[in-house]
Amino acid sequence: MKLFPIMGGIHPEYRKELTSEKAIVALPLPEALYLPLQQHMGAPAGTTVEPGDLVKKGQLLARASGAISAAVHAPTSGRIEAITEITAPHPSGLPTLTIILVPDGKDEWAELPDAIADPFAVTPQVIRDRVAQSGIVGMGGATFPSAVKLGLGTSHKLEILLLNGAECEPYLTCDDRIMREHADAVVDGARIMAHALGAPKVIIAVETNKPQAIEALGKAAAAFDNVSVAPVPVQYPMGAERHLTQAITGRETPARKLTADVGVVVHNVATARAVHDAVRQGRPLLSRVVTVSGGAVAEPKNVEVLLGTKVTELLKFCGGAQGAKRFVSGGPMMGQPLPSLDVPVVKGTSGILGLTLAETKEAEPSPCIRCGSCVTYCPCGLVPVEMASFIRHEKLEEAAKIGVQDCVSCGSCSYICPSHIPLVHYFNYAKGRIAALDRERRKMEQTKALVEAHNARLERQAQAKREAAAKAKAAKEAAEAAAQAQSSTQGGASA
Amino acid sequence: MSIVVDRSGPFTHGSNNVSRTMFTVLAALTPATLFNLYLFGWPAIFLFVVTMAACLASEFIAIRVGGGDPNRALGDGSVLITGWLLALSLPPWAPWWVAVVASVFAVFLAKHAFGGLGQNVFNPAMVGRVVVLVSFPVQMTAFVPAKPLFSAGAPGFAESLHITFGRGVSLDGISAASQLGYIKTELSRGVPVTQSMAHLPDLSDMMLGFHPGSMGETALPLILLGGLFLMARKIITWHVPVAMLGTLFVLGTVFNTLDPARHASGWFHLISGASFLGAFFIATDYVTSPVSKQGQLAFGIGIGLLTWIIRTYAGYPEGVAFAVLLMNALTPILDQHFRPRVFGRTRKGEPLPLKGDK
């Protein structure tokens, strides 16, 4: 397959060998599961259970609320202990509303929706409904509700479902293992998703550092004419949606548009597997594969983890992580720092990394020497050095003008910076501030519009009153004039 | 267990850092420098040491006064590069005070007055050189032919001390002009370039460095080797050197073809003066050159053009230092003008049009 070059990018130390040969193992049932109502982009789910309820495995605990939201199910059978706030698995460490489920150990299934015997015979809507009902979100880490993304076929003419198995983040091998061990499920899930999207073609993109996955998928896809596997070069951030689309199709997604606008929708391989489970077995999303790795982790592993399992339990299962300098959820490039280990694994947790200082190579920032590496390596064609200097002086509009909002936070610039300047930190700050200022401005404009409308209405009323008064006066005057004229004619006549 | 969340990712980093970059540059300069010190003997060695010491001392004082941490700033090696390049740009037998004045201006005025490492607009070493060049033209143009260490006619240790630190020796009789200076003087006397070239060493000797000039103006193969080493280590890219040398060569060749009596050849421009040192080590200075590749190309072309113009039409025989400083002044504008195209946007910054859109 002909590939297209993508600009910039880096070749970090991948360290995938720590876990790439570790087959997926299941974590023993933990003592309690902590299921946040917000494990996805969009609105938090609304609870459908009360503390004290007994629930079965796969039972709905919270339903999607609003257009962009996702349901939460019971990963095992047990009792709802409480619905309360705990620390979120998010760098803010803010509290988040969470269902606490204490397993009864029986792991009894609830009655699941029926398997869809022939998913290609039903309408795309049926597939989307099933995916929504199953609480599936983008498993690559973005956690956007999958059913919504599968609806893009209704608004766009799509040609390709691009299945993202690039896994360009260092350390992570969870997608690699899923592709190797569940290739058939991945391919089947992808075909179902393509059907839901109305996309005639499926291309599964995998970086060439995963030859076994490429081989396994090739075998699984051999039976289907419209499914192909595309090995892509090892180049971070190959797995970024827009860049992968460009590498495979040569199409460059315009700024502020979706890849769907150029006929491509990108989904993660683990999402395809989840869709397969939901459609073929009626199984909602209850668990995910997490790569537990990093130099500080005693026994790095790929673990199939029930959603809601505490990170502490997961690390204990992997022999602990003594001497870690940083704990990261996700990969080291774009992952989030964990505020605490006392947080649950959620739908978007692709990895838990315990990194040593030798791996993070953290150092105090020194002055920028304008080497221009950040410009050379930025895969988005931005000038990080200039954006950072604007942001440092709080010139956010200037930074926005040269494209800070087009930054995908891939971290290539920070990685390569010889002065160890945390460039992405600046950009994330700026993006947040600009969004907040935008919201404020919109609110102001709205208020202003309301006030103007109010004033205009008052003005109209006053005007109407004045006109009525004027009319009344005119009528009165006319009447008086008429009366006078009459009296004068009468007088004249009498004269 | 308390975990500090103080910044966003990435939580891994490349192995590159500022001091490694700086010391790689020094390593790349070392072969050419050692050869030149050998060629020009003890006075050159003394001058080199004086320049480095003066720059280090200035840096230390500047940072002390500014309230910074002197250990850290000296550790990044940037001032060593300034001193090193400055030493290479002086005539090898120049007196010590020329080096000290140049160092003080380079470090205090060009670097720290602008805010220190990374903030300066002009290349510090070139500011230092130009200050002494315009202030002490006699000392700065008194070149001597190469007299390798321990060779016959080379000054001994004591005599050399006298050359560098004494009241200066009269260089009459032994001093010689650089090639660029020579043909310029001859031209002004009405001798065409074609004739004056005949009195110069042939081009291969010039390349090896056996000719009068500043230290860094000789030993081209070793400077080229250092430049290639920097490219291999990805410290610099081809853009600035190729653009600068290419422009110089093309202009030289074209005008030499049109009017050989008035203009020296392209090859002559390449291998004389500080063309190579300038292209690989001075114009490529990170701080004072543009950050984008397109900007760097424009920057290199500008230096080549200005160097050729100054050498050909201006009063000074050599123009690399002036050309670099002039283009340094343009760097902020080049940076603004030459930005890469943003992903998904046109060159003007508008989102790319979709197929079907007008």
C-alpha cells in the first residue's frame, strides 16, 4: 500500500519490550470497584441504582444523559455500597461522583440484550443503539462516546474506516496484545463499525514495530475483500487521528474540521473489540486491557482489568512500583499524571506507568537557546518557541493567531527541547485560558444581546405609547378643529 | 502517599541538553583550532588562552552582577564557544589587549546587556571582532604568514610572550595582507584581479591554511570536517551553510565570468577569508539565526550576498562578520515572515478548503 509522509515527529525510546511479550492476564476480583459517572467526554451519566441495591454483572448502573454521554454498567455482581465523591483519576485530583460496588464473588450475569445474529442485515441505527447501550467509548484514551462517532455516517459521505492500531506511545502494548490475541474480534468489530458508518472500506493501520500483530490481523482479514492491514512507519505521533489519516490516504484534514470531512473515520482497535463483544454477545463494556509498565514496576504486565479497580490493586498485582518518580495514566508522551494511586481504572486508562527519574529525565528548565528543534519536529507545523514566548507574557491572542489551538499536545517539542522547557504545559495552559475567555466573551455577548433586546422592547413600547398619545391628540385636535369650524360656520351662517 | 502533579507531560525526554550541544560544537572546532595553533605558534596559543580567559571572566562577572548562578551558566559552555570563535577571528599575533577588549564587548555588550543566553540579537563573537576591527584597524589587519611551531623562523616561547604581552613587535617586514586584502589593495592600484591572483599561493595551499589570515580563516578541510560532524550529530542542518556558501559561490562565479579583471572567482571567495568558519560555525549560531528552515535558507542567502557585496564593493576586504551581524538584525523579521505551514491550514493561516468548497 502506498503511504504518504507526515511532517515532523520524533523517535522516542519505546521500551515496549518490557511488556510486548506478556500475554493478557486477568486481575483477580478486587474487594471493591469504584465507578465514576464520568469516564468519558461529555456529560456525566445519571445513576439508575440506589445504595444498598443488589446488582448483577452487566446491569446498567448509570445511563447516558444528553447527546454526548455514556452508560456505566456493573463489572461484576454485588451490592451498591455508596454513591459518593472520590478523587478523580485526573491530574486535578478533584472529587467526582462515583458508584462504589462491593462484589459478592459470584460474578453472576444479569440478563443481557440479545446478540445481533447478523449485524450486516440490521440498520446502522440498530448497531449504534447497541453501542450506546453498551457504554462504549474511544478506548485509545480520548474516551469520546463511540456511538456518537459511529453516527458520522449520517452527516458525512464516508469512504474509509481507519482502525488505529498504530500504538505510537512508548511503553504501551495493550493494543498490540489485543491485536495479536483477539485479531478475529478486532476485524469483526471493525466490519460492524464500517457497516454502521456506511464506509465501504476498512484499513487497519499498525506501526511496523508490531510484526506479530500485523501478521495476526492479516490472517483474520484475509477472508474479507474490503478489509486490509497497512503497516505504517514507526514515527511518533503516527497514531494521532489526523496524521494517521494523512499517512494512509494523503488527505490533510483542514483545521477546525473532522477527518470525516475528508471521508475517513478513525477508531481504536480496542474499541472495535468492545463493539464486537457488544454486538455479537450483548456484553457491555465492563473491563479493559491496561499495560502496567515502567522501570519502577517490579513485574510489568498486560492486565485485563475490571473498570473501577483501584490503581493500587493493579500495581500490587504487578509487584508494586518502588522508587517511581512519576505515575502516569496512559503513555509517557500524552498520558496524564496521576494525582494519587487511590484512583480507579476507567474506560480510557490504556496504561499505568511507574517511571523512574532515569526514564523521565526530568531537569530544571534552562534558557531557550532558539535551536529551532521544536519547529523542526512539530508534526503540526507550528512554531512552539514563539508560541511559548507569547504565552509567557500572557499574550494569548498572539499565541492563538499563530496557531496554539491547532496544537495536539503530542509533546514532541517538549521531548526534544535541549533546555527542558515544558512547552506543552504552556500550550495546555493557553488552550484552557483561551477557551475560558471565549466562554466569558460569549456570555458577555449573550448578556449584551439580551439587554439590547430588552431596551429595544422598552423603546418600542414607549414609541407605541407616544404614537398612540400623538394619535389621540391629533384626533382630539381634529375633533376640536372640526367643532370650532362647525361653530364658526354656524356663527357665519347666523351672521 | 503524596504525589506531586506539577506539570503536564511528556514524562520522558530526549537525551539532548544545552551543555551537550555546546560541547559538541567545541569538539567540532577542536581539530581546526589545534592545527591553527600549530601553524601560528606560541603567539596564537597565548592569544587563544587570553581570549578564553577574558570571556570566562566577563561572563562570571556579568552573571554575578545580574544575580544569577555562575556555576550553572559557565557549565552550559555557551561562553566557551563565544571566546573560542572570537579567538579564531583575531589575527594570531594580535596583542593581548585587543583580545580583552573584544571579549569584554562580546560578553557584556552583545550578550548580557540583552539578557544573557538566548536573548541576544547579535552574535557575541562577531560583535567583539567588529568592535576591535573598527577601533584598531592596524592591529586587526596585521597578518603574518604561517610559521609552524618549532619550525625555522618561528618565534620562540620568550619572543612570543613579547609579541602577545609586550609592547608589540614591529611586524614590518614580516606582516602580510590576507588574500582578500591583497587583491583589494592591488585593485585600488589598478592591478586587475587576474594579475594579482598570480602572486597568491595556489588554491590548494590556501585551503590547507598555509597563508596569512585570522586563525579560523585557514585549515578549511578541518573546518569542513567539523561542520560535517555537527550535521551528523544533528546540531546544525545544511540549510545555512549551503545557502550561504552557495550564494557566495554563484555570485563569485557569475561576476568573475562577466568581468574577470574586476571580480575574483567563486572558488576564491569560498576558500578565502572566513567563509567556511562563518558558514558552519558562526552563521549557524542558534540564538541569532532564524528558527525555521525556510528562515534559515533566507538568512544564509542574505549572508552570502552581503559578504560578496562587502568584499567586492566596500572598504573592508572581508565581510563575513558584518554580513552576519546585519542578518542577525533581520532574524526577528525572518522569523515572523518564514513560518512553516500549519497542518490543515493554507500558508495564509486559513483552514484548507474542502473538496467542493469554493
